[in-house]
Amino acid sequence: MQRLYDFLRRHPTGVDSFWAVMLLGFSALWVATAPEGGPGEGAAVAVVVLFALVVALRRRLPEAMLLLAVALGCAQLVLGLPPNPSDFAMLVIIYTVAAHYGPRWASRLALIGGACAAPIAQLRWPVEGVSTAGRAFFTVVMSVPFVLAWVLGDSMRTRRAYLAQLEERADRLEREREAQAKVAVAAERARIARELHDVVAHNVSVMVVQADGAAYVLDSSPDQARQALETISSTGRQALAEMRRLLGILRTGEPEEAGEYVPQPDVQQIEDLVEQVRTAGLPVDFTIEGTPRPLPSGVELTAYRIVQEALTNTRKHGGPDVGACVRLTYFDDGLGLLVEDDGRGAAQEMYVDGGADGRGHGLIGMRERVGMVGGTLDAGPRPGGGFRISALLPLKPAH
């Protein structure tokens, strides 16, 4: 059945030709078995053939086939050819023209012609032995199929236009959403690159300078110390070169920034951040589990920014009387973060795809940061209401 349906959709003209042949055969049989003494059989056959042509070409040439059907109807009236099954083609072409995205005059002509067909036929071939009221009722009943055919076709045209508009709007919104996401990712990656430059480049450069200086002045020191210092210098240079290569990829051609290095936030400043948020009116419960210890600068900066972004979105989207909880967990091989609140979790999901203000992209930035250090991030509504963000930042970047 599916193959048959696909075939019919791919070959609509072939389907119309099939029904045209069926209509032609049935109508020809009707004309052949008509009582003798009627109008010329040759003219009747010609009308039947042309009506079949109307059905066969109704999709390719709807306006032309409508005019042909009108002409055939007038020819039946002039020649006195009684109605026959081929007149069904009038209903078909009325529906087709009404459903077609063609000129409106054709649709109006189809409606007017369909509404007038039954009354004119009743005047030309009146039903004998029926009262005037009966004839009027019969005329109205015979007009209904023509009007319904036009109404159905016009409804299909309106529905297709509406669906096409919805699809076009959905495609446009999808393209805009993808473009906004790409812009947000690019901007966030550039910001990450600048922050990593401030942290990594400064520390590595200091290490290289100190190691080079120690290698030059410690001539009287043991060879083992000298070798260690040279190893530190070599390692620092390699790290600096790798950092510059990574920044070149992230910045996509941005010129290098000059100027003084600015100290970046770390894990110890999260407590200050929490206190600042509390002062702004958001109750926050802050706990630390495990043994605090120094972490890589990139990990500390990522942890701070995640907590900062999460609390900011809680204040923006959590609603009134919302409270938050921040928990840091020191593992042997990484740092765990958990930020959750009891606000309007469903509403907070808006900032997953851009935020209510159209400038958020909060989770996009978080995922970029976590991905830079080789960690994982989970975010979503928490059971019972509210929103939860959980991250695991490894001490060693994934290769």
C-alpha cells in the first residue's frame, strides 16, 4: 500500500489519465445504449472524449480545461445533448481550479458556472410531471454537488497555503536559531580563549623566565638541579607553544591582545561570589566536601564561571522566593560541582536555548567551558521543581 501511495504521489497525471479512460469508457457505453432518435451520436461522442480530456489534463492546464468544460457545457445546451456520465468532469474541474494556486478569476468562474449549471440544465431539459416547487427543489439539490466541490477545493487550497506558511516559518526560525547558536558559541569560545590567555600565558611565561634565569645563574649548583631547571624550561616552552596553537584555533584570526595580565577568579573566590549573591537577596547554601587543594588554573576558572552563570540564571529565571544550593566536592581525580534551586524549573529551561531576553545561551557557554577542560555537564529540571546543574571537572584534560 505504501508503494502504491508513493507511486500515485509521484505520477498524478498518470492517475488522472486512468480515471479519464474509465470515465470515457463508461460514458461511451452510456451514449451507445441511449434510445434511438436522440441527438447525433457523433456529437455526443466528441463531447464525451473532450470531457475525458478535461479530467486527464486538469492538473497540467487547470484554467484551460475549465474554459473547455464551459465550452462543452454550452455545446450540450445548443446541440440539445442530454446529460451523461461525462458531465462528472465538471465537478472534477471545479474542485481542481478552486484548489489550484491559479488566478482568482478561474476560481470565481468555476463557482458561478457550477451554481448555474443545474438551473440552466433544468430549463433546457425540464423534468416532466413535476410541480414548480418540486422542480425548484430538484434544482437546488442538483446545485449542491457543484457548490460543495468548489468549497472543498477552496478549503484545500487555503489549508495547503497555511501549511506552507507554517513550514516556511518553522524553517526560518530553525535557521535563525542555528545562526544564533553559532554566534553564541563563537563569542563564548573567543571569551574562553582570552581568559585562558590571561591565566595560562602569564603563568607559563613566568615559569619560562624563571627557569631560564636559574639555568644561567646557577653555574655552581649541582648538575642534577641544572638538568631539572632545563627540563622545566623546555616543558614550559612546549606548553606555551601548545597554548598559542589552541588560542589560534579558538580565536579564528583574532589579533593577539597586548597589555597587562588580569588575575582571574578561582575556586577560593566562589565563597565571595556566593556572599555577593546573598547580599543581592538570593539565599544560597554553600558547602565544600573533601579536602580543598590547589587545582589547575583552567579548572578553577571553569568552576567559578559555572557557579556564576548558574546563580545568575537562578536570579533571572527562578521566580520569587527562590533559594539555591552550591556544593563543591573534591575527588581524587577531579572537582565536582552541583548548583540547584527550588524555583520555576520549567521556566528556567528557557535559557538553555537562548534565554527569555534573547541573550542568554547560558548552557551553551557552560558546555564549551567544560568541554575545554575535558569534563562533563548535566543540566535540567530537578524532581519536585527547580533546576539543577551538575559538572565534573577532571584534573587532567582528556586527550
